[in-house]
Amino acid sequence: MMRIDIATLFPEMCDRFLTESIIGRAAKRGYIETHCHQIRDYTLNKQKQTDDYPYGGGCGMVMNAQPIYDCCQEIIRQVQEQGRPRPHIVFMTAAGARYNEEHAKRLASYDSLLLVCGHYEGMDERVIEALADEEISIGDYVLTGGELASLVVADSVLRLQPGVLAEAKGYQEESHWNGLLEYPQYTRPEVWEGRAVPPVLLSGHHANIDAWRAEQSVERTKNRRPDLYEAWLKKEGKG
Ligand code: ADE
């Protein structure tokens, strides 16, 4: 059963997300385990300050290495106390490798993950050097902190765990699973605001339906995401 820990200055924000909806229900049922930890609890100064001015000058503040390090050491201890191996440690930074479904599948195979969130202008590079197995960015834009990024990673990894979705099919037919975008979906009514459902979906002919969906997937990917389409052609040996 997979465990994910998040080290952050905003544990309530992360916890709120992880205890709701599909992920929250899976945790209550014992299919996964999540824990959010307050980095500030590990400061050693009276003001509980977690950041300081950057060496070399510049604007903004930099998170100190020590509280992040001590928080992570305590999390590692708690994980190992459960009889688990040391967690795989991922730092959320805008300078990390860009995240995609392949990363999600790979991260989903670890016994546990420790996701570390920075805030302000960044964190002291030395704590990343000391602890990180990898650094991940969720996209080419800058967030005010790593919290949303860590939740994106946690959500995309945890939904791949057994028991979280109703059935494995739930994710195997979705966008990005096989490198293509998902085909369009429809539900009742048959005609809505003058728009009819594609007739093939009402035919009951499963081979035709599968063929139509496959064709829609390929067409959509070609039109919307030529980058994914080229990669898919290569992978399928059609390039
Ligand atoms: N922290 C700030 N921006 C980020 C991004 N794009 N991905 C991950 N962590 C971040």
C-alpha cells in the first residue's frame, strides 16, 4: 500500500485536498496513506523563521536548508518505523524535469514518496543536493510555491494505485495513457440543445465503436498536440 508524505509550509492546504473526493475516500478505505508535515515546526530560532536573504543579493527570500532537512529526516524515520524502505525524495521546483504521465507511472512503483515544497524565491541549493533523488516541475510556468505541484504529482500517482479508481480501465483508456489524447465522451440525453450523439455509439456494435474511438484519439492528437502525435508515430514504428 503506497504512502505519500508532503513537507510544506502549508500542510493544511495539502491535507484538505488529499482528504477529499476520490483520493480521500481511498485513504479512508486503507488503499493509500498520505501525511502532510509542517516544515516550520523544525526551525530552531525563536521567531520560527524559515527563510533568509540570498547570498550575493537579489530580490526575494530563500528557504533555509536546516528546517527542510530536519523535517525530511523525521519523515524518513517515521516511514522506516513502519518497516518501509527509505522514501523516494522529490523536490518540487520550477527548474526540475517537466512532469508527464510516464513520470507518474514510474513514481507509482515506489513504496513511498516524500514530496518537498519550496516557497518564496526558492530554497538553499545544498538541501536539494543533500536529499533529492529528483527535481520535478509540473510545467513551464512559475507558482508561488510547490504545494499545487506536489498535489498534482500526488494525485496523478495515487490514482494509479489499486483500489483508488473503480477499475484499471478507468485510467487505461484515458488521455496520455498510450501517448494519445482521449476520444470524446457522451452521456444522456441522446440529443442535447440540437446536438446529437455520434450514431456509431448507439449502434451497439463494439468493434465499430472501438475503431471509431481509436480514430478519434489519433485525429485529435494529430490536430491538438502534433508533438505527442509525432512521438506516438515513432513509438508505433509508423514514423
Ligand atoms: N514551484 C514553483 N513553480 C513550480 C513548478 N512549475 N513546478 C513545480 N514546482 C514549482
